[in-house]
Amino acid sequence: MRLTILTIFLLASSLHAVVTAASLHITTEHSPPSSMRGEDGAITGRATDKVRELMARTGTGYRIEQLPWKRALLMAQTQQHTCVYSTSRTPEREALFKWVGPTDEAEWQFWGRADHTFKLDTLEDARGLRIGTYIGDARDEYLRNRGFQVDAVSNDLINPQKLLLDRIDLWAVAIRNGGSGPGQFDWSDKVVPLMVFHRIKVYLACHPSVPDALIDRLNATLADMRRDGTLTRLDRKYENWGK
């Protein structure tokens, strides 16, 4: 009996060490109000606050780095103990990561000029139109893999300017659950949402080297945060952002 109790104790201690000792390098992009820098220079935002709370509750060491999206995603694919948010979970990405979430949901929308003249009722109506995306984004992958004509840029906010210059016909935009759009810009009344073409859930996506025990604990804790209202509270904190 002593041996059994000792064995259980050692196994439990080992598991706790695996879960708590790992320190994660977490990458993200500048994408207000999901992730952005506050007045003090610290990275904040709706998704960021959820990640910080999740790390605090699980006692996980971490640091967050803000990068261009393609680099942020690539680092989580290639560097051990690295995770990236907010990452759309698609069939193309499924085997590349271990997944924590969902942390949020999003609609993928086509935006276009307010004075557009083409018909757009279904996704197929967009076939043959020029669609603005940005490099490394899941919307670019989704549309490109289905044979649509995409024109990717390094900064997503170049796309509305391209619309106004008639260099593209549509802009593929992700709107988080409860969000209203990219914010207030001088083109806001000229570039408008036209249709929803896909719905997706977004996650904290981690390199396969992150221990399964930690992934399980993060997912269990996120479920607790959902049940106790923390996720809803953090969403509401930013619901009037940009208005």
C-alpha cells in the first residue's frame, strides 16, 4: 500500500511539474480590439485579456510578442513551446498545432464599395472577382484553395484603399463575435459589408512540443472561464471599442 501511495504521489508530482514548468512564448498580431498595445505599451485587447487570464489561472509562465501575422503564425509552427492567437481552426491547419479553445468565433465577410454593381448572394457569385486578402491569413488559404482569385498584401488595411482605387472587387474581412467592423476610417461610408461567406472558431494554437498535459489543463481552465462568465465579461469590456 505504501508503494502504491508513493507511486501515485510521484506520478502526480511529475504531472504537476510538466504542467507548471513549461513557459510559453505566445505570438499575436496587431488586430484591434483583439490584440493591440495600450497607452503604457503593454499588449492588451479582448483576446489578449483572455490569454493572460488563462495563463494566470493555470500558473503558466509566458511572454507575449506582437509580430506581423505571417511571422507570428510561422513561429508557432516551427519553434518549440510557442503558441499563437487568434488562430482560425481550419482543416488545412488541424495537424499543425495543438489547440486551446475556442476563445472566440468570427464571421468571414466580403466587404466592397458601397456603389458596387455586381450581384453577390452566394460565395460562388464571388468566383471571378478580385478578392483582397493578406499574407498568411486563413481567409487567404480558404479562398485560394477553392480556386478563387485572391490578391494578398502584407497589411490588411491596404485592402480598402485598393477597393477605392478599383484594384480589387472585394475585401475578405474577419469580424469577431459581436464586433462591428474594422473601426472608423475615412473610407468607412464608402466600403461596406456585403455578405457573410463563412463562420469560423478561433483558438490559441500551440506547437506540437507543448505537453499534452498542459494543453488539457488550459482547455479545462478555459471551460471554467466560459462557465463562470469570465469570457463574457472580457468580451463586454471591449464591446464599445472604436465606436
